[in-house]
Amino acid sequence: MLGAGIPFVIYGLFRSAEIWNFSVLLISGVFLTLIFTGFSFMITVRNENPIKGFGIAILVWLFLAVIYDGLFLLSLIIFQDYPIEKLALVLTIFNPIDLSRILVILKMDISALLGYTGAVFNKFFGTQAGMLLSLLMLALWTVIPAPGFLYFAREKDF
């Protein structure tokens, strides 16, 4: 928060109308940090070998950052003749990186860059209920690794 917040405060963020857009960016960044820190703690406690744990952590990040998007876009292309807007919304919720990215894009009002998909996302996530659901899902993603971490920590003989 400090790395992104200090420069914006120096350049007059509080005198600007963009403070709400920036707050969504910061909130999304904090949620992503907490989510992946939780996953890393769970992976660390689960694996004895640090190299294997590092590999699994990179694989989790790679899946959520790249592979999931590729599979998501492939499914949209394959099933383009069918009404899959609701499926696209549900699949977006299952990836915290995509969810944060869409929140920031919609808050900055540049969803037209996404074309038809942007219009669908804007229709749902652009509302107050959509924004609240997105933040609740990010909070849920933050809590998801905790039970796994606690389970593996109890099982581990320190």
C-alpha cells in the first residue's frame, strides 16, 4: 500500500476525484497480497522440501495468472454460439486475479476495451450489488487457505 500510495498522495490524490478509483486498486492489491500469502503459508507448511514447495507455489500462481485465463478464453471461443454470459460471470469469480482485474477495469470506466464481454461484466459487476459480491468473494478467497494451513500445521511435527 505504501509503495503505490505515497506517490499518488504526493501528486495530489486527495484533491482529485480519482480517489475512489485508486482505493479500488489498493483494496484489490491488498486482497491479492493476502490471498497469495495465505496460499504460500499453506504450501510451506505442507511441504518439507523447499524446492518442491517453491515449485508448487509458482505452479499455483501460473495457473491462476495464465492458464486459467487461457482455458477461460478457449471455452468462450468454443461455446460462442451459446448464451454463456452467466457462466462467464461465475468462472470469473473463481479466479481472484481476474476478479481484481475486472474490478479495477470497471472502476476506471474502461470496460469498453473488453468489447461484448466488458458490457456483460459492466452490467453485473458495475452495480453496487456486483461490487459488493466481488469484494465478498475476494474476502472469501482470503479466508480459503486458512483451514488448509491450520490442518497441515497441526499435522506437522515441528
